[in-house]
Amino acid sequence: MSMFSEGLVPAACEVDIAGLIGMYILQLASDNPSAILDWNNNYGDDPDKMVLFHCSNLPKSFFKDTKMTIHPIMVDNLGEEATFGAIQGRIKTKPCTLLRIETDDIYGEMKALLVEGNYTDDPLETYGGYGVIEIPKLQDVLKILCKEGFAHHVAASLSEVGKIVNEALSNYLGWNLIYFNE
């Protein structure tokens, strides 16, 4: 999956088609690889920081440093021989754009949550592909995430493309878009 995404063929875990489309949108806006991450992990007591993580499907260009290992979650069920080849490491300290899209089945429309932030150098020891991100007013973002029924995955780009994505999705496609750009 990492090699596909690095080669500009987005690949998302867990059959996340909406996440894959979000990755593709960010890729088109930035002309760079995108990734899918979990955005449901707090970082200490800082209300504007969180851990973005996945067990590792991120494109190689996302990482500061990398190592190739067994898959840290699947190894228990499948063994080392069947799970070697997972790329792991820390995400580069850079600005980023996050996008989660969903179908709103009640209203028969597409909806999206678009957020910009910055990866930090805050200490973090874990596995997979990971980083700490700072997003102003993160608690407001999380409230909307839950209230509006957005999933725990988010597409991520290491580029600031929020204005481009906002223009395309809300103005040209008419999607119901919530854009946090402060």
C-alpha cells in the first residue's frame, strides 16, 4: 500500500472507499502522495494536539526516517513470515491538510471536513506510521467530527492545499463542506 500511494495510486486500509477518494482529492490538489491515518488519539493534555497514526501504509515520502519490519498488528495472527514488509517511522515535521469525506445518506449528498495543521517534533514512541499534529481549535474540530458522523480515518497530505480543495468541493461540486482554516 505504501508503494502504491508513493507512486500516486492511492491505497487505503480497511476498505475505506471514502478515505481513498479523500486521498485522491488531496493528491490531485498537491501533485504529491497522500495517506490515510487514524485521527482519534489525544496527545497528552494539549487540547490542540493529537496523534495521527496507522499501522503502516503511508507513502515513504511522508517519513523522516523509516524501517522495514513485520506488521505490528497482524503478526499475532499470521506470523512473521507472512507479515514482513511493513514500513514504519515518524512523519516529517511539515504543514498538512486533512480531509474526511462521507456520504450523507439522509440528505443524499456528499459532505466533507477539511482541516489544516502542522506536524510537530513532540516526543512520541509508538509503531507504524505516526506523528503529532497541532490544529488550532482542535476540540471544535473533534466535536464536529463526532456530531456529523465522520469516520475515524482521515486522508492526509504534506501540503497546504485547503483553499484549493475547498474551492473544488464546495464551489464546483456543491458538497456540504466544513473548512477549518485558522
